[in-house]
Amino acid sequence: MLLEAINVSKAFGSFLAVSGADLSVAEHEIIGLIGPNGAGKSTFFNCLAGDTLPTTGRIVFDGNDVTRASPEAHARAGIGRTFQVPATFEDMTVLENVMVGAYLRHPHRNDARDHARRIVELTGLRPDQPGRSLGTPGRKRLGIARVLATEPRLLLLDESLAGLTPTELQEAIALVRRVHETGVTIVIVEHIMEVIMTLTKRVLVFNQGHVIASGTPEAVVKDEAVIEAYLGRAHRRPAPERTP
Amino acid sequence: MKNLAVPHLRLVLLAAALLAYPLVFSSAFYRDVGVTFLLAAISASAWNIVGGYAGQVSVGHSMFFGLGAYTPLLFYTLFGWSPIAGIPVGIVLSVVLAVVIGMPTFRLTGHYFSMATIAVAELIRIFVGTWDFVGAAIGLQGPAVARGWWDLTFRSELPYYYVFLAVLAVVLVTTAIVESRRFGFYLRAIKASERAARSLGVPVRQTKLKALALSAAFTSVAGSLYACKTGFIDPDSGFGILVSVQMVIVAALGGAGMLFGPLLGAAILIPLQTATNTWFGGGGSGLTYILYGGIIVLIARFEPGGLFELWHRIWPQRRSRAHAA
């Protein structure tokens, strides 16, 4: 397994945001994390990325325990992440933004620039465009480009495709596919079911801090517990009547 | 080629203007204004490395300036050595102080870091003001008459001007190198978003600490130059809050995080400050505070990026209008 989260819990005071979540990700997989708002998926995601320290449990990446490692150490180990709200380096151009990521593995300026150019080309951005002038789709793409420049083995995408128009969404899905084809393993948190159904082969569903279902996207959308979590008890399918 | 030639031409013109200034304006008064301008530009450029590029707004940089100012005159007072001997010691002490202060305070972000730097600088000022070994509230004096060039004490302002100009060139070239390397990219990323920088593998605390150490070293040199020129230092002129505030305002006025921002800020603020002091004499000494306050309000309200950013915004619009015409 490339990544294993074992019995991960996170409490904020008396509030248990994540309770005993397990996750195993094999190399070259694309896994989706879904759940209603406040389900605990983002907190779990932040634990995987090193942004939040789990209260209990272990996170193992490529055989190494990274539970208490800093976000920098996660990046060095090969775990890259994007943010729900893209944190663009506004005063830099697209190329300079990507170079910040590229410098992790390419300390020399020319190497970093060449590597960043290749990534920018892959993501279809304009290298000389100022970061501050990008719209939402551009910022999302830049977020992915920047983290790709760190050459991650595992890419954690945090609602990176939210807020896009249908056309932009299709382009973004194609981009994630291209990234996956380069050999990167992907864990994706997303609300848009089209993205989950199109891209992932396996999905974990969170509700109230617990993993309530896991399996193929087709299976989880029919799961009673998932339907109840999203739509409420009233929408549960009635149990088949017993015949005497 | 044309794109590269234009900035180079501007650079040559700027260098020529700075070199020619004391020869064109040869009266002692104008030369003194020139020296004061260079000193302000050196200090603000030094501050700019950590405050402008990394966005860590230190309002206590006077602690490094004061250390740099006290050590040359302390060496002269204690051993009769040339003040120059104290300059490297001031640099080393400032770098050590930067690391000692940076380690705990860089756990803090935003206003908390600024407040911590003010507190430390004020504590040092009060401590130095009561410590007899360094002259307490009276301060220290340098050589009244130079024993040779190595005392860095000159009758004319001219040698000071060129020494200060050389130091400014070193600070600016170093900053330009920093700006174009990984270190500079990391500083700008940290300023924009520490969280995002961290996620890309940027060692945030280590990078900030390096920036503070480099900034402290140059600020210390500025303090040493000030002490050598005035031949006197006391707790207020070395460690006073106004020293720190001036660095921040000069950099912010021109453009914090821009190579020539502090130079532009100093070119505006120092003549303005000199003019108010000249017009109102000793009775107008409090005007400096009013001037600084007014500038802070104007920058914060209308142009937080400083005048260089305003220029960068206006110039492309004017150029594209000219092309369209």
C-alpha cells in the first residue's frame, strides 16, 4: 500500500470530527472521499496532508510513519495537496508560482524553470500571466500545476474542481486524468458526483466523523446509509414486505 | 534585446545620478541630505529583505541598528581601537540576536510577530539606557579627530557619501541575487500564504530565520555607519522606536518587497523630513512623528503596495493607450 490511515481520529475539544477512520490507497489508484457538509472528510484530508495532527491513529506513507510529520515533510516525502480556496501567490506569474513547487526537487534556477515550464504546458496555462489576474478555473489549474511541480507520488485534491462551469469541469476532469496517467496516485475530496463517478474506482463516504460506506461509486450511491446521510431518514427505501 | 536594454539603461542612469549628486550639489547641507538619504535607503533595504519580501513586519529593527551603532564606539571607548573593528562584531551580535529572537517569535504570525519585535527592541533600549558599561543614558562617543582613514571619521561629507553609496550597492546587489534565487521565491511564497508555501515543501521557519539574519546583518552595518558618521550614539538614536518606524515607512512608501522601493521611499521621505526640520527648526521636532503618522495613513488607505506598485499599475495602461493611439 502507498498510503495507510489506521484508526485515525481527530477531536476539537469535546467535538469528535473524525472517529476511527481507516483508508488504504494502493499505488496508481484514484480514490474519492465524499460526504455531506461537516462530515469530517476535510479534517481527515488535512490529517493525511500533515496540516492537522490526528488525536489518535497512525498514517503510514510508503512504509514510513508520517502521522506527526510537518506539511513540508509530507511534500518532501511525496505527498502533494491542493486547497479548497486556491492560495495563489498573487504577486508572482504563473511560471513563478509553479517554480516555487519545482524548487523542491530542482534547487537550481534553470532546472526549476525548465521543469515548471513543462508542468505549465501540461496544465494549459500561460506562463507569463500574473497570478492575481487569474479567474477561478485558472487558479484551480494553477493549484494543481504548483503541486505537480513537487513531483508527488500521491496527490490530494481538495474540492479542486468545485465552482467550475460544465465546460471547465470537463477540461479539469481531463487534466486530472492526464495527471493520473503520468503515474500519480490520487485521493480526491469532491461534492460533484459527476467527478467522483467519472474519475474514481473506489469511494469512501463520511458522515458525522465516521466512514459509513466504501466501495465502487456505483455501489455507494445505492447504499442505504449513504442515501440517509445525504437525504435524511424519510428518503430511505422502504424495506421489502415480508410474505407470510 | 530591447526589453533587457531598457532596465539596464535606467540602472546606469540611476547609478550615474547617485555618483554625480555630491559633485553637482556641493554644499555641505545638500551633501548631508544625500548621506542621510543613503543611510535611510540602506536601513530600509535591509529591513525590506524580511519585512518586504517575506512579509514579516518587524517594528523592532532598531535593536540591530543599535547593536551595530554601539559596538564600533564601544571598541573605541574601551580599547582605543578603530571603530571599523567593531563593525564585524556588531554584525555577529546582530545575527545571533536575530536567531535568538526569530526562533520563538517566528512561531507567531501577523501582528503578533510585529508586537514581539517592538517589545524586545524597547526592552533592549531600556536596558542599554541603564547599563553604565555602554554609557547608560549618556551614550558613547567616537574619535573627535580622525587618526587616519581607518577611523572612518572625516571632516567632509563627501567620503561618507561614497562609502555609504558603496554599502547601498552591496545591499541592493545582494537583495537582487536573493530575489532571483530559490530563497527569494520562498520568501515571496511565504508572504503570500505560509500554508500554501508549506504544502509545497518550503521550510518556512528556517527561511524566515535566514531572512531575518541577513536583514539584521545589513541593518547592523547601517547602524555602524551612522555611529561612525555622527561620532556619537545614545539609547534613543540607536534603539529608539523612531529608528524602526523610519525603516518601515521608507520601505512601505516606495514599495515593500521591491528592490528599488526603499530607494524611492528614502528619496521622498528624507528631503521632506529635512524640509520640515529646516522650516520649523527645533520647535518642529515633533513634526517628524506627525509626518510619519500621516504617511502611514495615506499608504494604508490609498496604496498599500507603495508608489512603485502604483507606477507598475499606471504605466502599462498609459503604454497600451499610447500604442492604441
